[in-house]
Amino acid sequence: MDAQLKEDRFQIHYYFNDDSHSMDALVRNRCEIEIISILMEIANILDVSLKVESEARLEGGLRDIWKFTNANAGILSVIVGVASIAIPLLPKSDSELERLQKEDLRLSIQERKLRIKTLKQQVSLDKVEPESIEKMAEIVNENYKVITQRSNLFKHLSEYSKITTIGINGLNSSGIPSSPESLIPRSAFKKFVLPSHKLPPQTFDDATIEIISPVLGQGRYKWKGIWQGQNINFAMGDKCFKQDVLNQKMSFQSGSVIRCILSVNSKLDHTGEIVITEYSVTTVLSFGVDKTRQGKIHRHQTELEKAQFNLFENV
């Protein structure tokens, strides 16, 4: 990579519906927070310590520029290049969070580590390939924090009617654009905004929960237990098991354990962190060493489904 072409500055260019060169300070500040958060998260993915400095604004409507320091020139250029691709990239679907959970399974942790390792090796040899930047942008665009912060950014922009378009690109140390601006018109702003921060439920088909505090009476009270080393409060959604408890068919003591199907609901907070909103047991498969009626039915259905799958697989 030519040293003169290396980018160490990131620019966002606000285009207005008039000839002014100013914008609401609060809106600008909110946008800046989200942009810097995205840049810092890209650095975090690359395991790089990054310092961001704000440079003087340029007119024409209004341009904000951030200078990066505290890392070698090659990695700074990578961060700018990745951000320039990732931020303008439209979500692939309205249900972006559901899509991401499915793609999370396809792009393994090992594959992500390999892509980052390859990119860093290219940086050390000063031979960064455009394809490696694009592959890194794919990783960034599957990051919940980046998706959320980008959504926040375009939500702020869509609520400020003065802005008609934004342009995004990188600059070199002399302030010269290293590539044309990626222009995003106002009509596309809302396409970047997540319609919901709710994540699709996750189901664990063979969860083991140690019961700390069962609910022995009527009411919509939460049970307390330990799952995967964590204390959780969960709703008991298995009506048959609840009725057996109310009829005193179940005797709980210290160390009592249920094996069950556990549903975990979660959402993203305003920074993109995953927050668990509810745990719910849908079916109790066994209590201690004894299988429940529901557990036997579930096992029978599972075996039938497997047999049916094997039958069609051999056709």
C-alpha cells in the first residue's frame, strides 16, 4: 500500500437543504457519539488501542473529520477503510437481527479469527489486499454493537430534516480523499434503523436447572434456579408440571434438579449489548432421575421426527 494513499482520517459530510454551513449542535453531538463508537468497536474487533481526535470542520455544507493515532499507519488505514464500507452498507433485510443470528452460525469464530489474523499479517508486510478489507467489513456488519450504533446514527439523522444527504469516506494525512464519498440520500436513512431491538428467542432443548426456590402456589410468580452457573428467575410454562407441583406430587429439597426445554428472550440495549429479558421453561423433561409424562411424549415425538428424516434422507 502506497504510504501517500494510507488513510488516517475519517470524514462524514453533511449536505443541507439550504446554503448554510451549520447544524443543530445536539444532533451533531449525538451523531458524533455513534460514529466514534463504531470506529472504536472496529478497533476493538482488531484488538487495537485507538485514539480519536476531532479536527476542524470544513464547510460545504458541513464536514466533520476525525484523526486516528496511537497505532501503526497500516492498521489505521484498515480501520478507516472498513468503516467507509461498513457504515454505508444497507441491511440485507428488515429482520436484520434474525438474519444475523442465522449467519452467526455460518461465520464461525475460527473463520473470524482467521480473517483478522490474515489482515494483520498483510498489514505487517504492508501488502493489504482490498478483498481482506471487504472481508473484515463483513465481520463488522455482523457485530451487534455496530448494527445498533449505526441504527442510532441514522435515527438521529432522519429526525433532522435539514440534512438531505450524507457522504462518507477516508482521507490521507494531507486531507486528500483516498476514495470518492459514499453518498447516502435521506430517502435511505430509515432503512438503516432497526425496527426492533428484540432478538429472536433462543431455545435450549436439554437445559439442566438446579431449583433454588420453586413456586408452590397459584400465581404468576417466577421460580428461582441455577443454570450454567448463573442465578436465574424463570417462568414455569409447563402446565402439567405446575399442576403436579400444586397437587404435591413433587417434593423439592436442596439440590433438586429439572431437565427441561428452556427459552431465553433477549434484546439489544442502546449500545448493542445483549440484555436477557426473560427465561421460560416450556417443557419439563425430567425431575431428578424420573422422566415426566411430558418428557416421555417429547422423546417419542423426537424419535419419530428423526426416523422420518432418515426415511426421506434415503429416498
